[in-house]
Amino acid sequence: MMKLFALVFLISSAHAYVPTVESLFRHGSNPEVVANGVSLTLVVKRINPGEKADSSVTDASLLSSDRAEDYFKIFMTKTGEILKVAQSRYSNPQYSESSLEHKIYYPNFSAYSIRPDIEQIEKGLFYGLIQSLALNDGAHIVNYLKTLGIPVRLNADLINREKIEFLADYKRYLVTISKDRAARKTEVNPMRPDDSAARERAEQIMEQPMYVDTEQVKLGRDEGNIAWIVSAGPFEAVFSYKLRDLQKIKFKSEAGEFEIICKDYWLANGTHALPRFVLIRSLNGQSYQVEITNLRHYIEKPEDMMKRLQNWDQILKGRQSTELRPPFLL
């Protein structure tokens, strides 16, 4: 009976289905993340545009081969609702202790850890992207956009309460008749009530979407391909239609336009797909290429992160990093 209810629930949800902003950013084509620890290895290159003044960051033929590189690792540990985030920078691709140059740590990282101002907005959006891709978490970027005054809403704020209560009644009915077959004679099936008006109302409820449509997500075309397009004030995003892989993010402000383009999705750890390249155009017009070279999920004990931080502190003791980091990194 529970399987039957789950099937009904899925069918009702799929009817006239339009995904929400949060569900799109959940990176639903990936399996659920069951480990509490995640690390990403990044190679960041500064890109010099070619001669054309209107060159696009997506046109690889216009990129100079003379690129400065930085090497970063991002560590995330989730315990309940608490997310710990550490970011480290290295001078070479060996990511060795001797090449460690800088580290930063947030013991309780949330959408409110990054200030909602123009100096920090690139960090907020980039780390929203990281949580979307690596943790299947769409709530973080939605919450950060809310701090910017953008009228996006979490799924919990959009859910159709009437439909949820109706399906809950149907679930109770299924449980009751599964325990006592004789109850079929006395219990009223909420899906097929005897009263014609009630039956018509039940049909209307089942035809309703599971979430209230904010009209911020539309099915359209991007560069000739069918895509889910998010439009919420100055914020735009594009996702592939079938797999819902994030293709691009664009945020417009008085200080300029911030753009993220995700390319060449691959199985970064054998099971979870990530874009191999993330192309970024910052608010000041500078372009960067972020290559994701490794993704690792692992079980981390509470003391493991602290040991890592203490080790870094010992290595960095007496050192002072003066190198400027890209504006989208911590």
C-alpha cells in the first residue's frame, strides 16, 4: 500500500510539473550525498580576452595561452544542520604541505556568512554554486538570493498545503484498509467519495501542482536547446531540460554583470557529475577559468577538520600571504 501511495504521490506531482528554483539547484541528476565530508580540487586560471572587444567568455579561440594559475582545495563537513567550510590555496599542482600559502575557515557556514553587498556577492553566488553541485543543496543559493532582496522562495514556502493534506488523508485511508479489509465498507476513499461535488473537488486538487508556481521558472530555449530558464529580477539561470544540469548563471548589478558558465560535465568521482570547467566573468570584467580536477566524498570524524586546521596553522606560522585571490573565492 505504501508503494501505491508513493506512486500516486509521484503521479500527482508530475502532473503539469514545473520545477522550482530550489529543486533545479539541487542537481537532481546526481545520487544523494550520503557521506558527511566533501572535498573539491580546483585549478584557477586568469583568462586574458583576445583582440575583439565584444569577445565572449565562452569563445575558447579568443583566450590567450599566457595564464596565471592558482590551486585551491575546498573542504566541507556537514553535521546535522551545521556546515563547516575550509578553503586552502597552494603554489603548485602537487597540493603539498610545503606549497600551502593560505587558508580560511568557517565553523558554521550559511547563506548569511557572506555579506549581501556588492563586494562579497561573487563569493556568495560561487559558493551557492559549489553547494548545489557538490552537496545537492539548492536551499543555500536560494537563501543567499533572498538576502539580496531577490524574491525567490524555498520549496517549504511554496508547497501546496491543501494537496499535501489531501494526500495525507489518502495515505491514512490506505493504511487503514491495509490493516483491516472490512474497513473498505465503512471508510470513504478520499479519491473516490460518493458525493459528486466532493469527487469533483478531489479531481481538482489532484490536478493542482505540488508547488505554487511563482512563474520564475519557464521552459524555453537557450542557444537553440530546450532548457529550464530561471528569471528572478537581476538573477538568471539556465538548466538543461532533461538532466537539469546547470548551464549558466547571470547576475546584473550597478557594478557590472557577474556570469558563471558550466561546461563539459563529467563523472568527477565515478558517480557524481560536475562541470569540468566553470568559466567566470567577474563584475569588473575580468575572466577566469575554474577547472574541477577532483571530487571526493568521505566520512569525517568531528576532530578531523580541527586536526587539518591545526596542521595548516603550524605550516603557515610566520608566513604572510599577500597574493590577491579571485573575487569569487573566500
